[in-house]
Amino acid sequence: MKKCDDEKMTTVTTAVFGSQEMLKSAPSEKIPQHPTTPEIAYQMVKDETYAQTQPRLNMATFVTTYMDEYATKLMNDAIAINYIDETEYPRVAVMCARCINIIANLWNSPEKTKWKTGALGIGSSEACMLGGVAAWQRWKKRRTEQGKPCDKPNFVISSGYQVVWEKFAQLWQIEMRTVPLTKEKLSMTPEDALAKCDENTICIVPIMGVTWTGLNEDVEALDAALEEYNKKTGYDIPIHVDAASGGFILPFLEPEKKWDFRLKWVLSISTSGHKYGLVYPGLGWVVWKDKKYLPDTMSFSVNYLGAEIAQVGLNFSRPAAQILGQYYQFIRLGYEGYKAIHSSSLEIAKYLHSEIGKMHPFSNYSAQVHNPLFIWEMKSEYAQKSKWTLYDLQDKLKQNGWMVPAYTMPANIEDTVVMRIVVRQGFSRDMADQLLTDIAGAVTELEKLQYPTPSRIAADNKVKVKGTVFTHTGKGK
């Protein structure tokens, strides 16, 4: 028997860690010549992820990291189902429509039809894109009918935007006008938003659950200000609410708060099903106030799957498992279940916010915790004397398995470094206490340093350079 045949036989008959494959590096450039057993393939892929942070200890991500065993089984059973093939899987399409109905009604949709107007996306990024494109197409149609140019569209958003809006602006060549965040103005105000508007503004995008800070923007106040502005100018500027986080929190924890379709100028809302919708990634939803606000130009039909299928979305083929997962969660948890889970997450976030705020090196960025996430910074007087930064604390916590991100704030306050904690389902009070213990322990170790860390040296040099004005002679003053 040839040597290669011997090696192939060995991979089939020997234990996983006695196989030839375990003596080789994992493939990185070329596909292996021969097949191997599923046990060996599984172990090789599993080993690649072994040393990574455990998902439930990842306080950086908004994405759901826990679902119960029945939800997981249901989604695994549907892993091969392509949602777009409605002729083969018609009941999945029905479940999707039911989910849109449920979400639309959580947001107080006034639409009277049996099926509300909405679409699913692969994450809230696609949902945001669809909401933005719809606003752009409506604006373009109106301008064309008025005989006005359509070459300079813009939209207005806080500088605390999620990166999808930057992509939207770039891909569709729509100017993004940002309202800066400051230490005095932690979120976008109606006055600052309207100051950025003109006849070419396709929409204003307030954020419920700002990624950078966890705060909510005042949509009700914006709607009232926009009513007066549109009357005065004759414009027809609408609101698209980016509720990636808040869309699944506010209906359960603050149902009386007006931020949704109860407001006149809110014409579309997007959210993330795989964040506080409690579904594994990736899943997003977008809902319009009425079918007339979803342009016909965004619906595309095909007939090569066995029937005429109309589809709204940037992606075509997409997994059905997340739809089943969302519908399962609606049935399994109900309104009270979602309320209980999010209430628990918010209470734990408030507890962490309070305890971290008591630690002598830190100060919380905001006194309020609107959503189950918050940020904090190092006190300026402490930072001036310390030999470490929040980036060093991030590294220390990572050694204990925690992923707690440190990052700079957006333009205008980019010198501010903060840390953020996102509390999700699956994170308990006991885990919160352990995190606080590890933060305190890490601070104690860092305070024993005799010399500044590289991140502290870099931060100090940046401050010195920025505070120096250079003349043409090279001398600073």
C-alpha cells in the first residue's frame, strides 16, 4: 500500500489526537488533498476558537449570546432553510409576517391592514439601510415631481452614529451631516439637528440606544420641533428612528414613552432582532408607518424559484433560522417574559454603574442608565498622576476572560477615552459581582506600577503635542 493510502487509512481508524492531521498545521492557503473524519474536522475548528473569550463574558458585544436549548434546537433544525424560497417554505414567510406584525404593534403602528409594512434584514445594519433608502427614494420622487434637482441629498444624525450610517452615506453618495456630541450635550438636541437641515434633507435619524453611550435621544421633542420647522419652511422632512437597541427595550420598560409611530413625523423604525430581540445573529427588522412610505422601486420580483416572489432587501438568500428563533421567543417569553429579562438586565447595569462610579479612579459619563449599557471614564485628576490608562485595564480584564472595551469617543471629544459594559440576557448579579472584583483587583495591580505603560506614555505625548503651537521656525509657544 502506498504511503498516502496509509495516511488516509490512519485518519479514519485512529483516535483524533493520534491522527496524522493533528501533527500538521491547520490549512490556511490550500484545501487539503484528502478528506478526514468529521470528528477530526470538528476538533480542529473547535481548537481554533478554544482560547477566545467566552461569549457570556464578552461585555463589548450587543449581540445575543444565550438562548435556551429549545430555541437553539429549533434554529439548528432550520439551518438549511433559505427564507427567500417561499414556494418551498411558505410557513416561514408567514412567521416572518407575523413577527413584523408583532413588532409593528409594539411600536404602535397605525396601519389598519392585516399585514403591517416591514421587512427583515441580516442585522440592524441592513434594516437601517432600507429605512434610509426609502427616505431617499421618497425625497427624490417628490423633488422630481416639483422639477427640482436631486443631486445633493443629505441626512442628519448624531456623531454617535453606528458605522452603518457612514456606509449608507458612502454607498449611496448621500451627505451625512453630523451633530457633534460634547461634554455638555451628551446626545443630539432638536435645535442642533434642525440647524443642519435644508430642502435636500431626506430625514433626521435620532438614535434610541446610542452605541457609544447607551443614551436615548429625545424623539418626541424632535418631532414637535420638526412639526414647526416643516410648517415654516414648507419642507417635508421625516424621522427614521435607529432603535437597534432601544426598539426591543422601550416597549417593555417604558411603554408610555412616545418615540415611535405615535409621533407624526416618525415614518420608519429599524431595530436589531439579534440584540435585545434575544435571537442569535444575524437578524434585523424595519417597519414603516404605512405601505405608502415604502417606495415601489424598492420591491424586486423573481419567478425562477417556482413562483412570483417579491422581495424588499439588500440581500437575497438569507437564513430562516433567525426568523424561527424570533417567533419562538415571542411565543415562549410573551410580553411579560421580555419585560422580566430586560428589567433584570437594566437593574444589573444600574448596579454596575453605581459600583464603578464609587471606585476612586472613575467617573460615570452620564448620571442616567437608559438602557442596559453605560460608559465611564478615568477622572482627569487621577489620570494626570496615574501610570496606566483604560486600555491597560482592558488588557488586565482580558486575562480573566472578560472583554470590556476601551475606546475613544467620536469627533469633537475624541480625546476622551471610555470603557463600556453591555448587559444582556445570560448575565447574572453573581457574574456582575465577579466582574467588579476583577476590576478592583486589576486597578490594585495597575496602581503598583513603578513606570508608565506604553499607552500612558502615548496618551501623555499626545496631550503635550496637541497643547503645543508650532511656528514656521519649529519653535513651540
